Amino acid sequence: MGGRDRLAAGAFALLLLGGWEAGVRLGNIPPYLLPAPTAVLWALVRDFPLLAHHAGGTLAAFGVGLGLGVGAGLALAGVSFYLRPVGRALAPFLVGSQMVPVFAVAPLLVLWFGYGILPKAAVAATITFFPVTVNVLDGLRSVRPEILEFFQSLGAGEGKLLRIVRAPAAAPFFLSGLRVGGTLALVGATIGEWVGASRGLGYLMIRANAQLRMDLVFAAILLLTALGVALFGGVTLLERALPPRRGRLGTP
């Protein structure tokens, strides 16, 4: 994003927040219906220790779920690539797993695994593994045939091809899937906390909403948004730091 784009985005954000602030104050909207941006910012500052405590719970569930989802996605992509009949048989179940609403699964996970970290991590993992699987599989398939033939002519077996050709070609695809899946996993962990938890930003939102503390609800949303943007930006920077292998190894 260039300087003009950043300036335009900043101006639009200020205009939106200013309109929001003016609308709340001029319309005398009660804070339990819609708090002003200044009230949300003050709640973020005043209650930051409480928000940080619950953010730690959300990040813990997110981290476990992300690890499980990435591991499952890499394993499933490898199985689908090297065992094509198994991959074709699993494809409908892979797509179907994303058609089930998260809210329908989360209560069952809480019933099965209790109110600990595991149900929230399972929701996050369910959301993560699909984009990771699809992107890694595309990356493994992206290597040009002549590249494979060249290394095979030098005596490289499949293990070496995976290490020096396929894995580097699939790395940008993996990070692309991680950028999407990781951000959604944070949302998944929060949804799991809505259903049943004793700690986390989702749990804090439910509790604050019951107390008509909408300023705290919006502050939790703001913090969750900041965490998601930071995660998205971090993976994007990591992706840009990779050497440009796709053009040399993948399909043009």
C-alpha cells in the first residue's frame, strides 16, 4: 500500500469514527446500545489488564488449534498427493467438513471435552486445516514436469525431490493458506469461548454483554481485531521474505 493509499485509508477511518462519535452524541444513543468510539477507547485503556488476561486464554486456544490444524492439513495434503485414490476418496469429506456450521459443532465439542482449552482448540483446528490442505496440495502439484525430469535424470529419488523441489515450491502456497486459516482460527477460538469457557475474549464479550457493558464488548472486539491484523501482517511479511521460488519451480 502506497503513501496515498495509507492517507486515504486513514482519512476514511477518521471520517467514519467522527461520524460514529457525532451520531451517538447528537442522537443521545444510550451507551448500552451503542457506545461512542471515545468510550470504547477509554474502556480499552481502563480495562486493559482484564482484556490482556482474557486475550491470553484466547491466544492459548488459538495456538494449540493452529498447531493441530496445520499438522492435520500438511498430513492430509501429503496423503492426497502421494496416494491419489485416497485423496479422491477424502475430497468430499474435506469439503463437507467446511459446510457444517461452527456453532453446530462447538456445543458438541464442549459436551465431549469439557470447558478446558481442547474444545476451543478443536474449533480453531477445524477452521485452519482446510485452507492449509488445499493450498499445500496446490503447491505440491505446481512443480513443472521438466524440473522434475531434470532432477530425476541426476538420480534424485522422491524423498530428495520433496526436500529440494516440491517443498520449496509449496512454501508460498502454505503461507498463503496459513495467512487465511490462521486469521480464521482466531475467530474459531473466540466462537468456542462463546459456547463454553471460563476465560478468553469470547467469554468476556458474553459476560460484558449480559452486564450491558457494550463499551467493554467493543473494546474486546477491537483487541481481537488488532491481534488478527497483526497475525495476518506477520505471515504476509514472512511470505515476502521467502526467495522467489515459485516462478523458477512452479507452473508459470
